[in-house]
Amino acid sequence: MNEAALCDFYGQSALIERLEADFRSGQFVHAYLFVGPRGVGKRSVARLLARIALCTGADKPCGACGPCVRFLTDNHPDVHTLRPEKSLGVDDVRELIGALQLRAFEGGLKVAFIERADRMTPQAQNCLLKTLEEPPDGTLFFLLTDAPSALLPTIVSRCRQVNFHPLTQEQECARLARLGFSPERAALLAQLSEGSVGEALAISGDEGYLPLRERVMRAFFDLRGPQDVLSAGAGLKEDKENAERILDILERLLRDAMRAQAGLGRVAEASAGYEAFAARMELSASLRLLEQVALARKMRGSNVPFATVLEHLLLSASKEIHQTCQR
Ligand SMILES: [Zn+2]
């Protein structure tokens, strides 16, 4: 699938049409902030727009000119991508800015993609801010994030913000069916991925996802109280490689429970404890728990060991969940 087809597939066709028109007519600003959950097409749209801006062909993006070919094979010398695993430090940003200050190799624009921009440390953000305020000639920034609140307001205000929205479950089911998933599988994937086709495909291709979800669900929601925290965390703590996924899954379980409470469907594949939580929880409890997950991510960004992060999270969760389930 080419990028334009992908963008349509993600359900962002109206948004992309507007942006494409801006870029074709050269009416673009130097920094964009794409905000939306993972897997809804932010990256595909950013790449498509960058290609339009770099293309020297007539029908942009032509896919055949030098810049297009080099872009598509990840060999364009004026395209820089930062894609942090955990956090993005000031040195990475400095290096990027250094590269952007050089003359463009191809004589055109220089493009910087900063994926998961919220993972920039405050220092890194301050360093980037100066460049966003006074960008070197001919630079184009795409900052991508699913957590804009982790960005300094000054960074946000220097960028043109574009919001990406997830699909409804029906829309997502229909798209997954087009890809050949059975109706039952499509319905489950749509529920687990919250309107994000990219996430649905990632989950579907990942055999470990459902078993891990089950473990997270049991560890957090089948707790009987703080006394269970140590035993509940025992299996997960060692799973450092899955730390991010564990936090993602917990966050998703909480949002799913909130949706179920609001009468927007039922929770999928639930354990007894999770089902009870979803039926009885109060909105404020879920919001407090979501805050705790955000805090856990911050702790990880500051290199706190995952075992400590998880224990902290389980302790605060055990209180809320226990209280909810006692009602
Ligand atoms: Zn081209």
C-alpha cells in the first residue's frame, strides 16, 4: 500500500486532503505537531507530506524523481528521524540540530521527524525550542505524539497542531474485514485496539499480546488488597522487555473499563476481577489510575528500575481497585 492509500485506510482522508493541498501549493509552516493515539496514521501522513515537499517531479509525490526514490529507500541525506526507545536526550537533539544547520545536500528542504516527541527530556525540549523559534533556512519539522501534555507548552505553541482521531469500532471492523479478518476476529481486534488500525495489525501479528494482556489483567484487577502486591507483581516485574507494553495494556484496560461504564459496549475477554471493576468503578478512580500510569512512564524515563515502577503502580492500583470491588 502506498502512503496515500495508507492514510485513507487509517480513516484520515479528509484531514490529509487539506494538508496535501497546503503542501502542493507550498503553503506549509516549518513545524507540525501531529497528535493522536498510536497507529492512526500520523507517521504515514507526515511521510507523505514530506515527500510532497521534497519531490521535484510534476505530480507530487511522483515516486520516480531522485528525492522520491531516495526518500522511499531511506537514503535521503536531508531527512532525519529520531525515534526514541525510552527517552530522547539533549545530545540527540543537539546532533539533529547540527545536521539541520548544514546546507541541504540536495539543495531543497531538510526534514526532521521526531517520533514520540513526548519522550524528549525537558532539557532536550528546551534545546529544540530555540531551533523552533529560529529555524535554520528550509527546515521542516514533524513532531509526533500520543501524549501532548508531556510537551512544554512553548514547544506546542511553536508548531501547527493537527489532531488525528481514531476510527469508530464499526469503521475499524469494516477496514479489518477488508483485510480478510473474520467478523469475530475483527470485532475483538477493533475493541482491543481502540480505533487504531495500526495497533490492530500489530496486536494481530503478535502472538504474545493476548497472554500478556491476561497476565496484566489478573495482576492488577484480581488483587484482593495491598497484601497481594508482591505476589501479583512477581511474574511481570522480570518482564523488563515488555515494560512498555505492560503499561500500554494497563492504560487500555482502564480506558476500556471507562467506556463500558459509560455504556459504550462491554469489556472484551475479561477476568472476573476486571469485569467487577469495570462494572463498579467510579470515573475518578480510573482517572487517578491513568495518572499513575503516566507517572510510571516518567519514572521509567528517569531510569527507575521496572520492578520498582511496577510495585509502586500495583500498590496504588491495589487501593483503588480493592475499594471499587468492595462496593
Ligand atoms: Zn518525486
